[in-house]
Amino acid sequence: MQSEVAMSSSDSADPTEIRHDPCVTAVWIAVVTASSVERFAGEICLSLSSTVNKHKPWIETSYHGVITENMDTVLLDPPLVALDKDAPVPYAGAICAFKIYGQDAPFEAVVLNRTSGEGVLRASSPVDCESQKEYTFIIQAYDCGAGPSGADWKKSHKAVVHIQVDDVNEFCPVFREPLYKASVTEGKIYDSILQVEAWDQDCSPQYSQICNYEIATAGTPFAIDRNGNIRNTERLSYDKQQSYQIMVTAFDCGQKRAKEDVAVHIDVKPVCKPGWQGWNKRVDYEPGTGSRQLFPKMHIETCGGPLSSVKAMLELQTNHIGKGCDRETYSEKSLQKLCGAASGSTDLLPAPGPSTNWTASLLTDSSRDSDLIYRFDGHQAANVPDHVVPQNLTDQFTIATWMKHGPSPGLRAEKETLLCNSDKTEMNRHHYSLYVHNCRLVFLLRRDFTQVDTFRPAEFHWKLEQICDKEWHYYVINTEFPAVTLFVDGVTYEPYLVTDDWPIHTAKIVTQLTVGACWQGGEVGTPRFTQYFHGSLSGLTIRPGHIETQKVISCLQACKEGLDINSLESLAKDIKFHFNPAQSVLVVEGEDLDSINTAMSKVSYINSRQFPTPGLRRLHITTSVQCFGEDTCLSIPDIKSVVMVLPPSEPRITIAGSNRLVRPVNDLRGPLGVAPFKELHITSTVMKGDSFGGSHRQGVMEVMHNLDYCDVLVIGEELNPERECLEIHHSALLGKHLDATNSTSGISIYGVDSMAHYEQALRQVRYRNWRPAPLSERKFRLTCSELNGRYTSNEFNLEVSVLHHSAPVEHVNHMAAQPQYMRPVHRPLMIHTLNSHMAGAAPPAATVVIVVCIAALVLIVVIGVYRIHATHQEGSREDEEDWDNSALNITVNPMENVGGAQAHDEEVKEEEREEEEEEDEEQVGGMTSAESDNSDADEEDGEEEKEGMKERKQKEKLEGGNSSITY
């Protein structure tokens, strides 16, 4: 046994472990040298051997291990550890060895730490999974006995060890055949042409099984599945290619590739090919071109078989575009006004902003088309502020929203709340809510005793496929209590189940309107959200007092793209066709092949948006053919084509006008205030390519389109309602599709309308300040948008300066340079070339006219400066000048002496008449002074002389009139 259990006399116990034994303590005191201590302690412990090793070691009853083939380390569970109750007594409490019992078990156990009993199991010879996958044997632990000699050792009970050998991916897949052959008939799609098979020598399922096959030859019309079945991905043509040679490889589940690929030879047999011919796989659509024919040369080939009828179904797939198709992406308020909906709706999911901050924490999923979408993942919700919530829904109201929702997880899913009005505190009553439960849409409406006092309808249930199909749909709930009607994409649905309930008792408890969940404020320790919604919402609105008409609902959810048929009157009488409401599906039926061919050639795609969403629209055509006396006799291949909507030319919206306005304080106090944007102009231009004389050039063309909002924001401190306001009179919006809202941050004009109407409305915006004493200036910023922010204008900044103790005479600024490429609407669109080589000199006659006009201008300016200087020499007081970015405004000081006031007024009027004549002459030939600066060198000299005179004039007035001007 001593040969089996290795005892080591050098493994003596630590003296600190035995100090508390009385006899050992005596020995310790008698120590002189280290060697004598060891010898003396051993003799004493041997004398006590009959009483030290009382217990046998203990190990687990079973172990499970894993070893990777060709490795020696075994991972055991649990780890190999032996314990002995004799510890910490030396030898008796230590583990000296583990012994393995088992026939031909190539393993050995080694003690790592005698004191802790830790050991390790390892392979004593190479282990091969292909030879043996599992091993089972017995293991025991031995302590070190009663002393260094190992006498009186004890062994543990026997434990079972089960070892599993993990495979290593050593072998590559090998094909069973060196060559595979097959033949196919052209024009057919096969589920399986032939099957190839490979195998692997590895022992484990992970590495011995073939998990994947691949075609190594690129660009072939074939595919292969995981079982080795080869199929063709398109109809093969004998005329195009008579045979194919492809190489196939295999992968085991460890992704080890076959050492050698196998060749597959496929022959194509000729046959007649029934199906559609003369169609294009891609059709490009240019925005703004109206209806575009898709397949003008399309016809069907039947290989001469007699047919009784043909039915073709064309499906335009637009689910990936916006909310199911290309729709107008204006804001919900703008769309409702555009479609003629009743006013008074409340947008519960507006874009986040200073006054609509309750949606700031929600997740947005905005598309490239600026379509505002909120995504709810079961963790977000928003409490709508009390001042936004309609206080009385009345017996007639409408709730509308876009919703995209999928199946709920679990057999009995939780309620998913879109909209909920519940008690804010104390109780947990739901007054009205809209939620989804197990793919059913439920609307809850609980009246109170002040309205009804009998058992009345309270819950309305609808079970529709659209609720959980993961597609966008437009839902409108029209309530005329007690009747409730649901519209989904414009189609009416009555509830399949209506449950009654008693009305709610009246209580003075404030309610909370929540979007994306329901607020539970009472009957719980901590108020919280519950019944979270999973899905996407957009355009959630509620309108009390009105219900929507079918016409308005259809307008709000209408697609702006779809299929069409050109020249319906030219179709044969036997042709039948049918569109779905969205015009995304067209069914054409007929008995005569020529009539069918004519009808299919007239099918077109149309997109009525001025700026459509670019991208692919897939077109799928399925065809069924009936023969005489048979259901079907020919198989017509489906057609998969795409309509590529090209990107529209992006408009550049430009706001121009005077950037500074100086007004006396009395104008601000007046009932009308001042109009800051009186000289405003809004234009829009696009870049257009053109070919002329064999060369390509780009130009700028003015375009007319709608806007959907313009915001005037106050820069700096917000407006103080006690002394100032920014407003627009309701009469300025009459006859337009516009509305306006204002706050202390500014004013917003919204609605889908033309740029001209927005110009007119913005010019009517008034700024009033009835206590402007501390005010010296006010700054505003104007921006406009098309398509809900998809295209935005420049930021136009305007400063309104206030003159105190003066009454300036308003001088209209005619010298402001018009923005580049600006053209009146009634003029034909013109392209201004941007190529430098196209910019030649002006015609000689035009040059002469320009030079003469500039000379006259310089002369008039000299005369004007002389008259002004003469006026100063006569003792008149200083005139105030209003300098802005583009012109010189002369303001006459009204503090003249009474005797000279009348004469001075006449002089000022004469100066204004001369300046108007001067400006009229400046614009000879349709050019402003700013546009004529670069005509030639003479004009530049005239401009420098004029600027010098202006500087001298300004200096003279500033030096001579300081005492008479007060700001």
C-alpha cells in the first residue's frame, strides 16, 4: 500500500498548527535546532498515532468530466476535492493520493494540495473520440496516515467518475460521388433538380453532420439548400445557354469546408415558354411626370394552346414606404385642415417643442420623409398636460390614429393601451380608453351619473386581422353615444361585441390622460404606468363635439401613389378590371388574348406628390389561364419587376427682406403696432440639369409649391404678455387654408397653402408694445417648412429697433437687392446658367444703356447730397438716419422751430420725390442697383464715388447734430 499511497517524510506539519497540543508545546520549548525539532516532534506524534487518525477522507459520490480529444486536462464537475475531519492534524488530516479503479482507463489523479485536498484528473495517454467517446471508472482518496511513514492510512468511499470525450473537428466533408449529372426543361422552376451528398468521419454530431452546402461557382441561376437539393432560381432558356457546369462544396457543422469540391453538370432541354414577354425588370419614374406606362410592349405567350380566359393580378408593394404607401407627410393639423376636417382637434402626439414637451421622452422612428412616428416598446408612456386635454368629450367625438402593431407574446397577453383617461389620484377608474388585447381592439367609455343613470354600453370590441399584421393602418373611432363606429383604412366595421355597465359615480377627482399606457394613481402604494403599448403610433388626435365624415377619413388616409389604366375608353368591351381602394392591386380579366395584351400595355404607375418618397416599389404580377373544360392548363410564370421612383429635385426655400426695422415708440403703442415682415419675400428654387449644344450645364429654376408652416420665434427674452404681443388678425387668414397659434415664444402659422398666401399672411403679423419704455430692440427669427420639416428655409433674422423721443418719417427702401434667381410668379420659368464659360459680356446696346443709367444715378446722388448739405447750412437740426443691410433711410428730426417747420417739410418731400425718381432710373432694364454692380468698370467707379459721398454725409450729420438728437 505504501507504493500506492505516496508518503513523504518531508511533508511535516507547520509548528504553528500544533502549538496548542500540550505535549507538542513541550517539545517546541525544548527545540535547539530545526532538525532536532522535526525529529523530536515526529517521535512524539508516533507515540500518539493510535489516537490521531480517527476519520477517513470524504469525496463526492459521483463526478462528471469533459476532456477534449488529444488533450490531457479533464474538467470535472464538481471539482476533485477530498476532505478529512482530522484536519488540521498533520498527516491524518492531509490527503496524499487518489487511486483510480477501472479497466483500461487512460487517466490518473494527482494531488495538487495535500492540506486543502485539491486534486486534478488528467489523461495518462492520448484520448481519441473516434475510438471511444465515454469512460467510466472508480476513484478513491487516501489520507497521509498517522505520521511521516504513512502508517495507519485511511481511504474514502468509492466515487463514480463519468468522462465524456469532446470531439475535435479533424476531418473534412467528402462527397459520396465524384460527379453529378441532371437535365431540366427550359422555362420551368424546379423545387429540386438533383441532390448531392457528403459525409464526415468525425465522431460528434456537431462535426460529423453536414450543415450547409454552397455553390462555389459565381453568377449561376441555381441555389442549393442545406440538404443538398439543387434548384434553379430563374427560368432557364435553351437559346441563352444549353448547359451549366457548377461546382458545389460542403461544410460540416463546425464550418470546415470539403477538401475537394464536386462538379455538377446540368443540361437544358428546349421547350415552348408560356408567359409574359416584352416587359422590363425596372421602370424609372421621374417625379412630376404624371402617369407612366409600365409595360407598353408587354404580351402573353401561350404556345398555341386554346384558352377560354386569362386573369392577371398586378400588386404594387409599398408597405416599406412611409405608413404603407406614399402619403402626404404634413403635420396632422395641416392634413386635417387640407382635407376639410372640423376644427377643434387635439394632437396628442405632436412633435416635441417648448409648448409640447410631453412627447420629448418618447422614442421616435422618423423616416427620411419627415414622417413623425413614435415607437413604444413597453417601457414608454406620456402624460398629456391638463391644459391640452379636452375637458368635455360630449356625446359626439372622434379618436383617430395611425397604428402598426404585431401579435402580443403569450397565450393571454396583457392589455396594451393606446389612450387612457383615468383617475389621477385616490381611485383607479378608467373613464375612457382605447387598447389592444389579444389582437382585439377595445374602446372603453364610462359615462357618469350626471349624463346617464341606467345600464348603458361601455365596452366595444372589434376583432380584425389588421390589428396584428405588423402593417400600418389608419383607425378612426366615431362616437355618437351609444353608437360607436370603427373605420380602418376608410372601411367601416361594427363592433362584434358590446358590453354594458353602470355609469361612474360622480367624484371630484382630477383625471389624467395618458398615451402609450394607463395611469394608475390610486389603490397602489406608488402611482405608476401600467398596461404599456407595444407598437408604433402616429397622428393620434381627439376631437370633441364632432364626428368625421367618410370623405374626410378617406382623404386623411389616401395614398398618393398607385396603379392606373390609361385610356379606359379604348379597352375592349370584354375586359373586366377591378382596383382595390388604395389602387395598389389591379385585376384584369378577359377572354381574348389581344384584348388582354392591350389592357396590360396600358397599365401605368402614378404618384401625385410633388416631392414623392424616392426608392423602389416592387411590382408582382400573377397570372392564371383557363382552358376549355379544364380549370387550369398552363402555368404562367410570375413577374417580379420594380418601379424606381427617382429622387425629386430638392427645393431651396429662401426668405428675403429687410433685416432691420427702426420705428418710433408711438408706432409700437398704436392699436395696429408695427408689421415687421412687411417687405418679406419667399421664393423656392431647384437645380436642373440641361443639355445644350452637346454640353451639360446646370441651372437654377424657380418652382412653386406649398408650405405647411412658418414659425416666428422671439430671440432672447420671451414676450411679456403684460406689455407686448405678436399677433395676426383673423381676417388675414380668411380665404386661405391657414391657421395660427401664438405664445410668449412667438407665433406659428400653419396649414398647407401656397407660398404667396404665406407671404400675405406673414406681412400681416403685427408686433405691439403698449409699455415700451425699457425696450430698445426686439429680435425675431423666421423659418418656413414644406412637408413637415423635410425641406426648410433659411433662418431669416429681423431686428426691430425702437426710437424714443422721436417721430421718424417712414422711408420705403427701394434699394434692397432682390434675391438671386427671384422671378415673379406670372413670368415663365427661366434657367440661369452657372457655367463660367457661358457668362459672356452684355450686348453692346445694353451696355450703353447701363452706363447712361449709372451716370444719371451719380449725378442725382451728388445733387441730393448738395441739397442736404445746404439744408444743414441754413441751421436745420440733425436728421436721423436708419442704416440697415441694404439701404439709407433718412429720418427728419421733428424738433424744428415752429417758424421753419413748414418750409422744412416741403424740402423733405422734395427730397423724397427726387429719391424715388432716382430709384426708378436705377431699375432701368429690369436691374436693381445691387444687380448692376458687376456690369463693368465704370459702374464700379460710380459705386465707389457714391459710397464716398454717403460716408461724408453720415460724418457731417453725426458731427453737427449731436446736441439735437436724443435716443
